[in-house]
Amino acid sequence: MNDLSEAVERLTRSVADLQSRVSALENPARTLPPLPAQPVLSAPAVYATAAEAPSFAGGAGIFPVLGKAMLGIAGAYLLRAVVQSAALPRAPVVAVAIAYAVLWLVPAARAPAKAWFASAAWAGSSALILIPMLWELTLRFRILPSAVTAGILSIWAIAASALVWKRHFAAVAGTVYTAASLAALVLAVATRDPAPFLFALLAIAFIGEAAAAGHRALRVRPVIAAAADLAVFALIWIYSSPAASHADYPAIAAPVLLAFAPALLLIYAASAAAQTLLLRRGISFFEIAQTLMAALLTVWTVLEFWPGHGPLVLGVLCLIASAAGYAVTFAWFDRLHAQRNYHVYATGSLALLLAGSFLCLPRGWLPLCLGLFAVGAVLFGVRTARDTLQFHGLALLAAAAYSSGLFAYIVRAMAGASPAVPGWMVCLAYASAVLCYAAVARPASPRSGLDERWRRFLRFVLAGLAVAATTALLVWIAIWILARFRAAGVAPPAEQIAVIRTLVACAAALALAWRGSGWQRRELVWLAWATLAGIGLKLLFEDLRHGHLGFTAASIFLFAVTLLLVPRLLRVRSRAASDNPS
């Protein structure tokens, strides 16, 4: 009896187990009861991991997703056939077709969290439906004007951002923004009506940069920026050419032409400022390059379409932006914090200062202002141990020397005809060079973080400009004195001027070797050797070319004596400096 009861119990359990398994097969949605714990091998673990991995198409597979996308495209072809047949009023059918294309963004936004492929596929379906439809409605059927088409592209991009802001943003928005930008660029060329599509491109660029500022990853920002840059470039190129060459393009008012490039610059400059100042991020190379490109397009636009007061207004704005940039640089990014941001903002501020000075300052005041800026930057940089400002002072000094004609005067005095009387602008630039070198020649502050090699380079360049200008002025003084002793004050001939130049250059080399070794200024010693090399080239290309043996012999004699004395001076002065380090 006991055996019979145990058999009945086993049979009952087996029947119950079979019933549960049949029920599970008939109703797979129900949750199965947990099975008894059993040893787990490595292979089932692999299966469990694979089951938990993100689904490539959100659990539905690739082919069902592609099938649904193809059904959507088939519906678009049906609507196109209705529009072409003119069986129904075209305006309502066109509105339904556009709404049908935009509505495909809804399933893209409502796809499961891990279904990135399905989301991107349905966004691509929306693009494949809308873009060819707009092309035919605008260019073939002539139903939609360019302004309406551009507005639809903008609304499509805005709708995509609004629908997928919380999830699938990169997959959907990247697809929509790229398609809308490229479509606007191509339609601007095909319709020969660029202004409406430029507005659309600016709107898409604004949305993309706002998304980047809202912590939304968007890798297609360079594509959007490139499309906007090309469109603005084409607009400037077309409308700055003679009127006969763009007669088939519609007329655009000058204020509208002036608005596009500054608006593009404002979008990307504001985005870069938001990224670096508000979000505390490092500025990217894309943001640097795009802001620079937009700035160049803005300058070109102003010079082409507002040649009267445009440069003055642009120059004043550049000076204001430069002051703001320097304030931000030293308030937010000073010292070792955010080094890339610091250097980018500082370099941009310097470029704005130079551009603003050349655009709005009068020609007579430009060397004076640039010289004062250079001396002030170097002195302030040395006093506060800000090495960046010292190099900015070098750049400003070079601009002052160029605008004043100091570079041209040095070349004319040392290699050209008889030098003329130096003007007051040349003298101002020369004084600025001497003051800048005197400021950096002092011992460096212990707070300075500049490498010694860069500091020597800075001193070498500043000293070289000051010495070259001094030598040129001494040549002019020597020629002027010699002309006083000649009959009727006539300038000496070319072979005598060549000897004077050799004499002054040899004296400069000796003075540099003497003071450089005595003051322990390595940059002056380097300049002494550089001067000797320059004298050698001068003998080859100037003195020997004149063919006057007496004066040529005098120049060679002076050069030979200098070659003998410079190394000896360096040894003697270096030994004396090492014996008396004080």
C-alpha cells in the first residue's frame, strides 16, 4: 500500500508539471515559476549575457524595421501620384504629404530606449520622404515657393528636436539636421534664391548649438557649420560680382546681405562662450575653426556690402570685443587653469585688437597707438609675470613697425639707395622697440612660467628689431654728415655708402659682442654673430657688385678686423664677468 501511494504521488506531480509546461507554451506572456537552483555552466552564462545586451533593432529585428520604413516610402509614392494626377486639389494633398513625412518622427521618438537602429531608420524614412517631395514641389511642380520650402525644413528640424529631446537625440536629430542642412544648401543653388534657405541654415545651426549647450551629444555639428559656411560664401561671391553676372538671381537688400555672416558669427561665438564660460568645458577645435571662419566671412561681408562706414563700425566692435576678451581671459582662465581656453581667448583678443586698430584708427595715429599698446602690454606682462602679454606686445610692436614704415626704412638704409630722413612715425616705432627690449631685458620674475628658451627668443627678436633700427639710423646720420662736407650737399656715391654701411655694421657687431658678454645677455651675443653673417652677405651682393676696388678693399678690411676682434672680445669679457660675478 505504501508503494502504491508513493507511485500515485509521483504520477500526480508529473501530471501537474506537464500541465504547467503546456500552460506556459499556450500563454508565453505569463511568468513561469522559478525553477530549483541548479549548477550553472559557462555556456548558459553566455546566453544570459546575450539576452541582456542591447537589441540591434529594439527586439523587432532589422527586417521588420526596414519593412515598415519601406511601407512608409510606398505611402509617399502614393501621395506623389495623387499630386501628379491632379485628381484632388493640390494644396490639401501637399499639406497631407508634408504632415505624413513629419509624422514619421513620432515612432522614431517613441521607440524603446535601446532601439537606436529603429529610431535612426524611421528618422531616415522621414528624410527620404520629405526631401525628394520638397524638391519636386519646389522645382518641378512649382507649387511651393522657396520661402515656404525653407520654412518647412526649419519646422522639420525644430519638430525633431522637440520630439526626441529626452532620448534618441543623437540618432534622430543627427539624421534630420544633416538632411535638412544639405537639402537647404542644394536647394539654395538649384532655385537661385539663396536668402530663404540661408535663414533655414541659420535656424538649424542655432538649434544644433543650443542642443550642444544643453548637454546633447551631436556629432554632425561640423556638417551643419560647413553647409552654412558654403552658403554664406556663395552668397557673398555671387552678389559682390558685377550685376550682369547674377541677373538671374533675385535682388536682395543690402541690410539683408549684411545680416547673414554676422548672424552666423553670433551663433557660434555665443555657443563657444556658453561652452567655456557657463558649462566650464574646454573649447574644441571645431568651435575655434568655425568661429574664425564666421569672423572672416563677416569681415568680407562688411567690406563688400558696406564700404563706407562699415569698416569703422566693425573696427569699433572689434576693439570692444578685444577688451571684453582680455577681461574674460584674465578673470576666468588665468594661470594654469583651462590652458587651451586661456590661450584661445588671449589670441582671439589680440587678433581683434589688431583688426580693430587697422580698421578704425586713422593712418597717422595707428603707429602711435600700436606702439603704446605694445609698450603697455610688455610692461604689464613683465610686472605681473604674464608671459602671454609679453608676446602680445611683440606682435603689437611688429604691427607698429609695419604700419610706421620702420621695416621698409631699415631695408632701404641697409640695402637700398641713400636713406631719407626718418619720419616721426618711424622714430616712434623705434622708441617703442627700445622700450620693449629694455623692459624684457631685466631678470625674469620667479612667478614666470615661461620656458627659458622662449624667453630668450622673445629677447632676441626685440633686441634684433631695436639693433636693426639703431643701425639704420646711424647709417643715415653718417651719410648726412658726409653729405654736409661735400660740395652743395650732394649725397655720396653708392660705393661710399656701401663702405659706410660696412663700417656701421662692424661697429654694431663689436658693440653687441662687448656688451652682450659683459652683461651676460646671450641674445646680444647671438646678434653679434648674426651681424657678422649679414656683413658677409652684404660684401658679396653689394660691395663686390659696385666694382670699385679701393672702397671694396676698405669694406673687406673692416670686415676682417671685426672677425678678429669679436671672438677676442667675447673671451675677454666672459672671463672678466666670471671673475666678478657681482
